[in-house]
Amino acid sequence: MEFAIQVSGGQVRRDKLGIEALIDDAQLAEDVGFSTVFVPDHYVSEALGQLQRDIPMYEMFLAMATLAQRTKKVKIGSHVACMLFRHPAMTARLFAQVDEASGGRCIAGVGAGWTRAEFEMMGIPFPEVSERLRMMDEAVAIMRGLWSEESFTYSGEHYQVREACCLPKPAQKPGPPIMLGGSGNGILRRAGQWADIIHMVPVIGAAGTTTLEEIQKFSDESLSEKLVRVGDAAEKAGRPRNSVRFASTIFRYHLTSSPTETRELGDQMAGLFGVSTDEILAHPVSLIGTAEEIVEELRRRERQHGLSLLALNFASHDEIREFGEKVVPHVK
């Protein structure tokens, strides 16, 4: 299993905001054994429908390019690029150039957009989810065509390019791995058809934000059903069932000092989320326990679901360091 940290320029270091905080977080993660750094793609961060206007949010490709120069070995990924924010030819060029600048360390995470309030704030059209997914399909087809062809032509419902070129090409051939973010039925089907990685988070869909109801439904049990759908779609597309790597994100992490503290904290969080304590301790978006309990839980998720890449949101540098020292060596 590989581990990732998510950075945004103020998410981890509340005592130090800005681009240097983002770099500090990434360099520390690299030093203590994380394999990947993910950068979000937002104008403003959002939590349960509320825009967090006090947190810096850097242009994703600027942050990725900066990290390409200030790190040495971690992969640099987008989690995930909103395919409605830019023309797909521009997105293809930016991913290709980050891949070249990093020496082939880019992961091209893509998504169909999810934060309705952010779109409304900027006056960007926010179509129904089915249309956003079709736009993403076309965008990914154009990206892959530009990465692999010297001259590429495409005519779709939403995007057209004619004898288009993209230089430089990505360092990775035929291009960076494509990671699809989400867990709705349309996403799961597309993951099986064409993604390299499926990064599952609770369904956003028509709501345009994360809701408590969808967090409750995004359970350990539901993961198995979702992964079966990905495998079925892969087979239908003529790919092996295991073609798509499974990744997920931890939004609630806490390293406890004893099993008793684990249960107490689990009880508290279970009440907040409206689920049982056992369910919250196994929930895909939470990771609570002693170092030993966390290692065992991660091994279970790897064994049961094939989890191969786990991204975490941390509250401090101490949390990054302790996870790197007490957990990563025992699971990698």
C-alpha cells in the first residue's frame, strides 16, 4: 500500500499559510515515506456546503509545477482536476508539462466538478451531473489523443479540436496515469472503461456538495459493491477485472494512545455521523486508533478491498511525522 498527503497551502499548517506551507508539507511527507502528494483543484475550499474563504487555494497546476521543482521522488497528483474549469487541450498541455518537469512523476486525477457553491460564486455553468460526465468523457479522450498523437482531431458534443498538437509530450508514455475521482454509478462505470485508478469519495452528484446522508451511505460494506461494479465495467470493456487500482481519502484521522481512547473517540464520532462505533472505525473516510490498530485496519482494507493508495488529510506536521514513523513502515 502507498500513502499520500493532500496539500493546499493552508490545510495542514494553520500557523503558516501560503505556498511555502504547501512546500513544507510536501517535503516532510517525502522525507517520512509518503509516495504521493495530491493537490486539489478549487477556487475556494469547501466543507459541507460552506466555502472556507480564509484558506489560501492556489491554482492547482501552479502548485503541482512548484512541487515538481521542490521535491525529488514523490508522485505529484491532482485530486482532482475539474474538467469544466479549463479547455481539455489546455488541461492536456499542463499535465504534460508537469510530467516533464517532474521527470515522470505526475498523476492526472480528473473529475466532473462537485462544489456547486464554487461554480455559482464564479459564474461558471453547473450542468446536471449526466452532462458534466459526458463533458469529462470528451475531455479525457482529447487529453489522451494529444498526449499520444502528433496531430489529433476530435469532434464531440462539447469540445472540438482539429489537427491539434501538444508539445512537449509527457515523460510517461503514453501519458500520466489517469485517476478518476468519485463513487457514483456513472463514475464507477467509467472507471472500469478507461481509468487507471479510481479514487473513491462519498457521492456528490446533483447535490453539489458533500452531505451527511451520502457519507453514511459510503460505508465499508458499500465499497465492496462499488468495486464489483468497477470490475464488471472493466470486463465489459475488454479489460481485466483488476485493471483499476483502488484509492481512497481519509478526512478524519486520529492516532490514539490506547484502545480505550479509540473506542471513546469512535463513540463520539459515531454520534456525529449517525452510525455505530464499529461502522465509524471501519468507515472509508475515517482512520482512528493506536498505531497497531491502524496498521491492522489498513491491512484489512487492503485484504478485503484491494486498497492500494490512501490519501490523508492531517491537522499538523506532528501528525504527518507520526504517521510516517509509526504506520507507514509497517504497511508498505
